[in-house]
Amino acid sequence: MKNKLHLGCGHRYLKGFIHIDKDELPHIDYPNTDISDLSMFDDNSIDLIYSCGSFEYYDREEAVFVLLEWKRVLKNNGVLKLSVPNFSSVVEVYKKYKNLDGMGILGPLYGKWKIKKDTHIYHRTVYDKNSLTNLLISQGFNSVKEYSAEHFLPKGYDDYSLAYIPHMDRTGIQMHLNLECVKWKK
């Protein structure tokens, strides 16, 4: 059986995954846990990490350390699937709709997530394909490429990796950048 982590899962559940989040919900295996600390897992023990809509809560300096921790637990040839708001899409939506307060602009840029009664976290950066690819490569990941969330996630599953403007219109602008990469043994 493969060891798979769903980091920053929030309310979303993926069968067969270990769920880790700062929130407290019944399906979360490690509640109240920052996804930057996977000390409960041994080195080279995880086959797949999936994170959607969580990585952007770390600034660019913190992101380096988060990726190093995720890489530590991944097995050689382990896969990281990462989905973040796509700055290029935000710009495209703004150019098309000319509405700063409209859907698809402020949320991806300055997202706010309530994780406890009086605790919120906010997006601290944004990426485009080049900046995220360069960051992943700089931290020792290889074979960086886009992946289709529709082919990876179960049918009917809904998370930000499948977010489009207009809402649910797969012919519209996809708002998240979905990249996967591999940890290769040096």
C-alpha cells in the first residue's frame, strides 16, 4: 500500500490519503498540525504528497523550508502534486472582466482562511508557472510538469485545483496552477 499525504486538506477528504491540516475535523488524521512539519514521518517514507490551496500561505523564504521538509519524507521517485493560485490566470481574469472585486481576483491573491474560532491565515505569495517551476527545481525536484486535476482526483471531487472562471465552466480560465514533480535520488 502506498503512503499518500493530503496536506492542507481542510474540509476535503481523499480516500486512501493521510490528512494533515491546522483545522480540527473528524477526517483529519493529524489535526492542529502545520503542514511544514512532517516530523511524524520518517525520511523517504511517503510515495505521494498532494497539496491544493495551502502552499501560498507560506512566503517565498518559508516555502524553501517547506519544500525541503516535503522532499525529506518523499521516497526516491516520490511525487509531489502542488496546486496554487495562478497569477497569470488572475491577470487574465482582470483583463477580461475589469472588476477588481469580481470572482477570481482578490481571493487567489489575498486569500483568508478561518482555521479556528479566532484564528485566520492569509495568502503570503502567489506564483506563475515559471516562478513555481524554478522554486521546485532549486530545491532538488525534477520532471516538473503540469498535471490534470480531472485525471488525478476522483470523479465529482471539488477543490481549487478545479476552479474556473466562470465558475464550473471548464472552457473558462483555470485559476489554479497544477504542477507535479519528482524527488530523484542523487
